[in-house]
Amino acid sequence: MTHDDDFTSIEKGAMVGWRLAMGEQLTTRQLRDEFGITYQGAQYILETVSRRLPVIRTTDFRWQRFNHT
């Protein structure tokens, strides 16, 4: 993914949700750098997505899809 200032916050959240649903692990810093936003902005996106989608932050601070077995 490349840095693009044209993404709305809704589009950013949708892209993050899709990537997590597909099994990708993401960090707050990774999103900060990819979207060119603040760390707090990236954290807000991840926390907001996790309110509605089954994603969790692991002990090593990676966000990922929650897989219950």
C-alpha cells in the first residue's frame, strides 16, 4: 500500500478492516507510515475497527483477526 492523502477516514478504516479480515497482521506504526497520519490517528482507526470486527491486539502489539477454535 502506498501513501495517499486522498483516502477518507472511512476508506482507511475499510482498507484496514479488509486487510485484517484477510489474515494480515498490522501494527499502529505500519499504518501511520502507510497512510501518513499520526500514531494516534492510526491507533484510533484500529480501535474503531476492533469495535465491530473480531480483531485483537496481541501481546507483541500487532493487530490481527481473532481466530477462535
